[in-house]
Amino acid sequence: MFVALALVASLLTPAQGATDLTVPGTGLTVPGASLTVPGAEHTISARLDDLTTAGTVGTGHTDPADWAGLHSAATVNPTGVPGVQIDGYFPDTSATNTNHGWNHDSQFVIRLPENWNGGLVVTGTPGNREQYANDFTISDWVLSKGYAFAATDKGNTGLEFYADGRRPGDAIAEWNERVTQLTVAAKAVVRQRYGRQPRRTFMAGISNGGYLVRWQLENRGWLYDGGVDWEGTLWRVKGDNLLNFLPQALKESPEQAGFAAGSEFLWPFHRQYYWELTQRLYQKELDPSYEGAPADYDYDARKPYAAVAKIALTGRITKPLITIHGTLDSLLPISRDSDVYAKMVGPHRPFHYHRVEGGNHLDSLVDLYPDKLKPMLPVFRDSFAELEGWVSP
């Protein structure tokens, strides 16, 4: 798939020329090959008949493995959005992302629809996935609404993401830096393509991507007009975070760890595939000297406070934020995550919070338990529309 993409991209050189891009309603023409991404070390551009996954799967401009398991099989997405896709990477020293055969981290994708609505949506990926992870859940839908779209791999990927950086916490801290970097660059690309800056710039993300939305609106709010946080991971120096509730779930009981009554049918799956693995990976990132079992980890005794302080949230958002979280989330229990974050934000900041009854961390599990679980993706789309109305000029 990516070999084919590389071959196509190799033809889109400035010497041979990509199809010129005419900005709707302005008469402005921009050569496709002349679009540059500030700060990028390498880019390739392609004019596509369809920027949604219905088209990009066939042309090799996405990777379905990146977004596997994040949506219900019953999901219906819009299609048929022509435009330009730019793939590339920023300078980086790590090499966990193998997309396109580049073996280079800090990869990104920028999509520019022909029929632009004046907006830009920026995302960071859930889990430790690569830059196409939000293509099915977020990109397809916002592109169909006319938004430009940009996503980053966060600067490190895979199960050994924690090996990046010199000190504990560096790998996760880089995620925030890479989102900021891409946001600034994507705004410049939008200006080149359409002749003006985006009228509205939103952030959106799932899980670790939701954490990135929170962090950006707390620390880089001037870059955005608002964001949708879909079950973001909570990091704070003292108090609830996954390094204290996941060991509790493993060693004591999920009930004591805050997992909701009614979610018991989901615990065996999450115990087998998520709780121990997630605890171990983030402990290696934030407290690498610990050598005991994940279930025995004692965050308050270990006190990896300096590392967590690099990535900690405060709740002090500066732009409108909508958080959505499922009450049956069995990876990040709502009582130890978004309920807590909502209290951190408080009543006097621009914040809407939607607790989704029957929602779980993974929409793919709705296919197995259709009578017990509610998909989160429709709630995300409703919340995005709510954000649009909230901050409309």
C-alpha cells in the first residue's frame, strides 16, 4: 500500500508539477506542488478524488490498521470529498513509525478539501497509534463538513514509545510539542492553499488524543477556538491517574478502583488486554526504575512527581471545551477520570461535560454487546456540532 503511495508521490515533483489548485470563489490558483509545510523535513503531496477512507484505502493514503477497533462495524461515514493530501514528517531522532517506509517519527497528514468551510481540525492519536488513527472516526466526518484536517503521530509510536526521550516523561511531553508544531504548520498551509487563515481552529481527540485536547486548551489556547475531548486520559501529579487506579484494579478489585457497577461483563476482556499492559507501559515511561509487578505498583509511595509534572493537567482551560465520557468505560473509569477533570475545570470556565450512559472506551465492543453498550461516535459528532454553535462567529 505505502509502496504505491511512494511511487505516486515521486511523480508529484515541482519539476513535473501537480495539478494547480483553484481556490473556490477567489480565482486564486496555487500549484499543488508549491504547498510547503513550515518546519517539515520531508513532504509529499497528492491530488485525490476522495480524501475520506472510502477513497484513501484504495489509493494507499491511509492505513486501516491505524484505526482498527475504534468504531462499530455499523458506522456509516460520508464519502466523496476531493482535495489535496500532504504527508510528511518533522525533524526527529526516533524511528518507531514505519509508514511509507520512512522509519521516521513525527509523521503527519494534512488534508485540504476543495470545498473549504473556513475551518481547521487538528488531532493527536489515541493510544500509541500512528497518524491515520483518527481517519475513520474524525477525519471523514469533518472533511465532509468542509474542514481542513491535520493529524500527528505525536512523535513516538508503538508499545516501546517510552524509549524515546532522555528522561522520564519526555516521550509524553513530546506529544504536546508535536501537536503545537503541527497546528502552527497546518494554519500556514491553509493560508497558502485558500488565501487566508482558518476562521476557526478546533482540536479533537480520543483517549490519549483527548488528553492532548485538554493540554492544548490549557496551555496553548491562543491557537484554537475550542475542542472536543473524547474520554481523555487524566494526568495529575497528586490524585487520580492510571498509575494509581490500574494497579488497584489488578491487585484488589475493579470496584475499589472505580470501575462502574454494570460494567462487570467488560472486565475480563480489559484485564486480559489492557489493564496490565497499560499500567506497565506508562510506568516505564514515568518511573522506569521500578522493577516490580504492575499490580504491586504504589504511585504515592514511588512519587514519580517530577516526570508527571511535565505532562500534568490543571483544568485551567482558556477556550471552550466539551468532554464526553462513557459511564461504562472499562479502561479509564469515568469516576477516576472525567468526573475528576470536570471538578478541576470548575463552573466558571467554558466547559460542557456529557456523561454518556452505556458508553465504553472502545466502540468496537458495541458490536459484541449491542444491548448493553451505546456507541460514542454519534455523541462525538453531536458534541462537535454543539461546539460549532457555541463558538460560531
